[in-house]
Amino acid sequence: MQAALDLADQGFQVALVEREPSIGGKMITLSKVFPTLDCCSCITTPKMSAVAHHPKIRLLTYCELQSVADEGPGFRATVLQKPRYVDAHKCTGCRECEYACPVTVSSPFDRGLGAYRAIRVPFSTAVPQIAVLDIDNCFLCGKCEKACSAGAVDLLQQPETFEIAAATIVMASGFDLTPVGAKKEFGGGVFRNVIDPLMMERFLAPTGPYGRVLRPGDGKEPTSIAYVQCAGSRDQTLGVEYCSRVCCMYAVKQAMLISGALPMAEVTIYYMDIRTFGKGYEQFYQNAQAMGVEFVRGKVASIHEDAEKNPIVKVELTDDGRIVERTHDLVVLSLGMLPAYQSRGAVDLPLGNDHFVAVPAPNASPCATGRSGIFVTGTAMGPMDIVDSIVSAGAVAAAVSAYIRERQDGRTAPHDQQEALRA
């Protein structure tokens, strides 16, 4: 979104292709950001609105890139528009269809904690505010169609493809979390009270499903919460040997928020190393210690449950070599970042050893890929936090602008240059 806004403000026409029904990515699901503890929605929602209303940005949601072909000096991209089963031009976002729908399904936005109707606006701050129908869970009862005064529900809608001619392409495909069950020893995906960090974000978010922190296993308020660091990074057995950079900081942030939400709860962070690499991050870590968050240096070997479904953490204490077991009400696995980009998908780009998109000359051109005219930004190029993602967005906007202007200079008369750029 930031790269699109930076380019559009320079006069370039931008097509933003988003595969989900709404823009916002993972950031819109978070509670607060570190180290300032500003509200994520307060930061992200204005950006989403700015993108949707910018005259130079064409927002294409619920679309997927199918292929990219070289065409002259640029590219021709084929894009699939997935069916919403709702006419985007008619839908007013009134949610009458949602209120009429009798089918309740688990909400991916809330990590399966909450529920929504089979037809719904994706979430309260979604952009655009257009309903989408989950056809796999629809009974085809027709109640949503009858309730829609705008006549927007179209159960016969089919997938459609269209093409975009572009001078350049920016890959901003983001990241996925390491699967919660990747380390079988930790019981993720098996034990209900061993959860991933995005689930905790939804517990802590003001728009979360419950409005407070609860144990998924039985709905009780936890009094002892543990974090297991490097649960999906720095691990040769998983093939993820790199540090994901953000895990220490989001664990510290969540621990501080939990301490505020549950003042009587004990929060423990089991870690191998604490890496506070950014401005103000070390002070943030020290603030967490001052608030009473316990930091235990050690390597967690396994997690199992007692009879009451409480997770028991078995950990080797690094400082003295002892192996101890400690019982908690809830355990959060600090999972790492995996690239969401697939090299054999729509755009074939060379990858680095970490499987993120490779940047051949990071010092000379930090956003240029191995394919001329295609650039990369954000966590598509490697693990980074929100601040660095925004910085990389500005960098890729500058690189794309310079690339197009250089090509324009080679074939456009100076007095026509600005008009040609705007065209």
C-alpha cells in the first residue's frame, strides 16, 4: 500500500492486485505495534482508505496473478478475478445479507477463534466494504439474495480473467508464519492451549473475538502464560536456519500488553538470545523486565499436557545446565517468517538460500530482482518488521520511478516527458 501511494503521488498509474477480499494484510489483524504501542488499526486503516480513494490507484481485490509475459519494454500480466458472488458495483456494504444468512462458519481473520456468516463483509474496517460469499459453506437457501435491497447477490457469478499492461512490477507478496505444528515436540495444533502469536494478537486486539485473553481450550482466563522463542526460526531441523528478526520484539510487546490486560498473570519468556536491533527496542525490552515479565534463558525441549490440559514446558536452563519442567495455563509459540512467494508461480524469480526473493546487488539496488523491470519490497525479500517494510516501500517506489524515467528519457522528447509519464 505504501509503495502504491508513493508511486501514485508521483503521477504514475498503479494497479494494486490483492488476493484477499480486502487490503490490509496481516498488519490489520494485529493489536499494537512495537516499540511505541500505537494502535495498528489507527495506522493501517487511513492507509487503506487512501489507497481506495487515490485517483491514480486501481484497487483489484479478490484477484490472483496468473502469469506475467514480457511485452515490448514492459509486461503483460494475466489476472484472475475470483467470484465474490456479489456484484461489487451494486453492493453498498449494508450487511443485510450477512444478518439474514443462517450459516455460521469459523473466521480465518480471527484465526478460527470467532465466527462469521457464510456471506459477510470480511471485517469491520475492510476496504472495500463489499460482501463476499463463501460458496463452499453456502446452503443456497436464497435468504441473502432476498434480503439484499440493492440486488447485488449473484449466485451465478463465475471467475473471470483480464490483462494488465505494465511498465514495471513490484512483488509485495509478504510472509507466512512457520506452521504451528512444524515442531512436533511442542504440540502446536494438537494441544488447544498451545497457540500461535497471531492468535494472541486477536485476543489482545480491540476488535478481537472475545475482547480479552482467554484459553482456547476451555475459555478460562489464564494466570500463567509462557512464550517459547525461536519456535520456528534458527532451526536446522525445520530448514529455517535464519533469524526472523521480529519474534523477540513481538513476544516482548505481547507480554507487556498481557501484563496490562491481566495484572495478576505471570508472563514468562523462554529464549536462547534476545535480539533488540532497532531504535528504542532495547529500552522496550528493559521496560518489560521492569513490568515483571520473567525472561528465562534456556532451550525448550518439549511441551506436554497434564490431566487438566495445562501445558508443561520442559526446558534446559542454559546458565546452569539444569533440565526443569514448569506448568503454565497457556503457551505461545513465537513462530518465524516464511516467504509467501512461490518461485514457480506466476512470476519466476531467482531465490536466495533462505527462499525469499533474491536481491543480487543489495548495496547498489536494494529492491531490484534478478529480472529487469521487476522489483521486490517488504517481507517478500526477507524477514523484517513494519518499520523496515515501510522503508523498503519508499525504496522500491524510488527505484521504480527512476527505472521508468530512464526509459522515458531514452524515447521521449524533453518537453513531452511529463505528459508521457502521466499517460
